[in-house]
Amino acid sequence: MSATTKTLEELTNRKYEAGFITDIEQDTVPPGLDEDIIRFISRKKAEPEWMLEWRLKAYRNWLQMPVPKWANVHYPPIDFQAISYYSAPKRKEDMPQSLDEIDPKLKETYDRLGIPLHEQEMLAGVAVDAVFDSVSVATSYKAKLKEEGIVFCSMSEAIREHPDLVRKYLGSVVPYTDNYYAGLNSAVFTDGSFVFIPKGVRCPMELSTYFRINAANTGQFERTLIIAEEGSHVSYLEGCTAPVRDENQLHAAVVELIALDDAQIKYSTVQNWYPGDEEGRGGVYNFVTKRGLCAGNNSKISWTQVETGSAITWKYPSCVLRGDNSVGEFYSVAVTRGRQQADTGTKMIHMGKNTRSTIVSKGISAGHGQQSYRGLVRITPKAENARNYSQCDSMLMSATCGAHTFPYIDVQNPTAQLEHEATTSKIGEEQILYCNQRGIATEDAVSLIVNGFCKEVFRTLPMEFAVEAQKLMEITLEGSVG
Amino acid sequence: MALLEIRNLHARIQGVEILKGIDLAIERGETHAIMGPNGSGKSTLAKVLAGDPSYEVTGGEVYFQDRNLLELAPEDRAREGVFLGFQYPVEIPGVSNTYFLKAALNAIRKYRGEKELDAMEFLQLIKERAKSVKLDEALLRRPVNDGFSGGEKKRNEIFQLAMLEPYLAILDETDSGLDIDALRTVAEGVNSLRSEERGFLVITHYQRLLSYIIPDKVHVLLHGRIVKSGGKELAEELEGSGYALFDEAAA
């Protein structure tokens, strides 16, 4: 993303953030979770009664759910009563006062990614007053979206301002009964993004939450809902390439996408949460439920993710292809190094006729990183002529890392055509020697080879994001061959 | 001083000694051929000169344009002007030939204190050189060696040689796996690149290649040592008698 784009996003969200922060400055809740806490959250956000009811139902259901154990990741049990589910942003005097106080390694990475100083301060959570050079830019940006009838705001705002839409669609793709972490999120989510693209509108710009990270405490249980009406198009970017520090260890977000007839949603993520120290201590647990519903005929949902951060990742952006001729895509690059563990993949549920899905998953493991691809392709009985193409490639960069593949295929209609290709390769000493012999230094050779490996995924990212992703990969994997 | 001077070179891999004292000097403008049966150490010599870390040099010296080659990292040897045409060129999926060569050429230029080429200059050069070695331009856009036929891979090596303009080009069994037409094209490419400035070390199993690339000197490598050196007629002699004759002489 260019600096201009970032500034725009920053500015569009500023108004809300400022209001939000002033509003709750005095409030904190002690760690622990019960119905009173949920009532407190709902009241603080001035939510309507139905929203509170929904949260409470989710909570009561969650209490009955077992903690999922099936993922190929290992961590000590989480004490859900030790987490504070609502806390005011830190007061300035408790925050680092300047970049000199943060981890020099983090600072170095920011510099190498070419992030401007004031943005570095925000990412690192330094106490600063945001200074914006042009308010008019933001105004025209918001005006432009409004002109098109597009709604792009925080989830809290949407609940207040667009209750009918939220009520209709929230939980329609990921119900609170879906899984343990989605259930928890439904009960306690504090914020997130809401996007509504009306019929026939092509969103004129990439939408992004980039700078919402500034409000650190909304990130923990984030809830995002994107609705694309008939014939509309939208491309949404989430996250940023810069490493993000966060004191919240558990992140359980839910993202729901709905595409009506002929609508297209492209959702791109670059995730670079703190992975923990060399032993994996203190890293973020990223347990996310992302699902898109191709509700209409000829609709299309495309997920692209570049996952380099977090201590543990548990994430399966999926598509439910209900409309006839609908298309689901999943492009993923995941990197695990140090002590990182990732169990990630996708689900493609074919329900409509002539539905098509594509899965391209590239896993890179280095150091002691452990990575599993887990993917489900299901062809339901009525999905005539469904097609799926899956490709899972793993690259190993050390003798101590691991790559695992768990493909599930469930075909209930004989007209289906499925293809599955999988490769595992060790980054070759021969490849590196070959590059060296042409004058290319080893570090550059590794980045060349890895970027080549990830190319099919990177090219699905919006242009500027792709450039950043490449650079991120370079820095992430520096010195990883061994 | 010679372009390349190898003195009493010993090298081993996984504890097994393969090179047992090689002496060889190549002058600028000369083309030398090394012939020998399988396992004689031909490819080992090529890889040791390129700096393949799987080989351990246990003795001897190698000077390239007065620089101690063995002290240099593989990429620096390349930047100094040593090129190895690989017997089995590796594939680098997702990285276009053009991109790869631009990275390589500019790394070399930077090392030599020359201006790096911009995209336009580079594109012009690459098209010109592709034409000169009769490489299909479509191959420039394809990932490095990925899905190339055997002949295309070898031709691509010669094309890279033409692009990088080294002072010494070592060709490791460039003829293996080529049919006669491909062999001729590759040889023509090599011949077009011979110059007074550049030395060639052509490693081959068969005399066949040497009817197209006429060497100035031929060396017979056997059990890790050069057992005989001579002019181009030595290659023909070998074709008639085989290596057995030398084997006895060596023993």
C-alpha cells in the first residue's frame, strides 16, 4: 500500500476512533467472563436489545462447547477467565514514550520495510498524537464512497446506524454455534469492520483496515461483515506487512462475506502478528474463522492470505458455493519459522450447479516451524458438474522444520471433477549454488527462489500489497536456510 | 600469468578423495578439453572450481587472473568471471529467465564497479544475445529451466554464458543428452563466444563434441589425475583406443 492509501484509511477511521476512545476512557473490566461482562460490553457500545440477546445466546451456547483439539498445533490450555474482555485503551503515560523504548529488532524491521517514522510509532504503540497533513483528502475519500452508496465503517457504528443489515446478515455465514472460537467471538466481539456495497456498484478503491490497528484493543475479538449486493464488486485488504505488537495473546476473529447474484468479493490478508521470541514465548494465538457465502448465482469470492506472523495460526478461510455457477478461490502463502505452528487451509463447499473452486496453498517452513495444510472439498448431492483444482506445495528450509498435509475430499455427486496436486521440496543447495554461480549472493538467491515459489499467490494480491509481501518474505526468511 | 592455473589440486566428497593432484594451466583465448570415463573426477573438477560447498579441497592451489580462487565464495568467483555451464541445470519455478539474468548480471556489474543496467537496457541486451545463440525468445519469459527440454536447458546455459560474458567458461558435459542437431546449435553458440580474452574448459565424455568445438589442448583425466595431455588429435586417438590404454599407462 502506498503511503497515501494508508493515510486515507487512517483518516477515514480517525473520527470514530477518537470518539470511541474519549467515550470509554474511564472504563475497565477485571479479567473473567460472565453474562454481566457481556451486558457491560453491549451497554458500553450502546447496542440495541437484539444484539445483546444474540451475544448472550452465543455465550450460553459457547459454555456447552468443548475446546477443539483436532488441529495439529500444541499449546498449553487457555484460561478464558484470565482474559480481560473489555479494557480501555492504555493511557499515554503507560505507553512507550518514544521508539527508543521498543525492541531495536522491531525498529530495524520497520526501517527496512520503509515505513515512515510516524507510522512506526503507531504500529509500535508509542504514545503519539496523530498528526495528519490533510483532512480534506479523507473527506473526499469518504464522500466518494458515500456517493456510491457504499457503507464502510466500524462494526459498532454499523450496529447503531444500519441495524437492519447487521441483523439480517450477522451470523448468517458463521453462526455462533459454528465452532468454539467463533462462539466466543460472537459473545464478546468488541469491534471490526462493516462493508456494504449496493447493487451494481463497483467499489472505486481498495478498502482496508490497516490503520485501525492503532486501536489495539479492538483487535482481539474482531468481527467483520462484508455484504456485496447483486452485481457489485469489492476488494478488501486486511492487515499490514509491518510486524504488529500486541499484548493480547489470544485473537479470535470472525469474518463473514456474503456475495449475492453476480457479485464479487476479493479479500486479501497480510498477517504479521508477533510470533514470540526464539522459544515462541509471548507470541499471538491467531484462531480465526473466515467464511464467505456465494449466496447468488454467478457470484465469486476470492481469499488471498499471506501469513507470516503469530505463534500459532488456526485459520481456514472458506467458501460456501450455494449459487449456481459460483466461484470460490483460496490463495495462501504461510510461513512458519522459529517455533511457529500453523494449521491452515480452506474449505470449499459446493452446493450449486457448475460451481468451481481453486485452491493454491504454498507453505514455507524454516527453523523449527511446523505447518499443516488442512483442506476440505465437499461436493454435495445437488452440485452438478462441480469442479475443483487443488494445489498444495510445501517448501522446507531446514532439517528441523515440518510440513504436513491433510486433504479431505467428500464427493456426493458423480459429475464432479476434482484435481489435487501436492509437492514437497527442500530449498535446494543445488538451486542456491546455481544462483551463486551466476553471481547472486545466497540471501538474494533465497529470496528469489521463495518469491518464485509464492508467485502464483502474490500475483493475486493488489499490486502494491504484492510488492510489500515480497519484501516481507525476504526479511522474514533472512538467514533461514540451514 | 595464465588465466587459470591449477597446481596439485586435491579434493574429496564425504571423505572420498576424488581429485588426486591436478595440474592444469589455461591461457586467455585457449580452449581446453578434459576427457575421461565416468567417475574419473571431471565433474568434480568443474564443481570444485565453481566452489560447490559439498566438496572439500584438501590440497593444492588455484589461481584465476592472479587471484586465489579457492579463497573466494562461489558468487565472487562468478563475479570475477568464472562461469560453469552445469551438466544438470536446476529448475527455479516461478522465477523468469529474464528476471534471473537481470539479477545475475547486475550483481556481477555491481561487484566490478560498473553501472547496473536498467530495465530497458537490459531488455535490449537480452534480446540481442538470445538471437546470437538462437534461443527462442519465448524461453526468456519462462521460469528458469522449468519444464525445459534437455536441449533447451543446455542451450539456456550457453545463452547465460553469452549474457554474463565470463573470462573463463567451464562446460560440464554440455553435450550429454543432446541429439545431433541440438549438439550442433550448442557448439555453434560456444564457437561464437570464443575470443582472445576468454578461455574455455570443455568437459566431455565423448569425442563427438570436439568435432564441433575444436580444442587447442586435450587432457585425459583418469582416477583423479591428468594422465596425458596433447593437441586435438589426442581426442581422436581416444575415440579409437578408448580409455583402457591410458588406464594401463596410469597403473
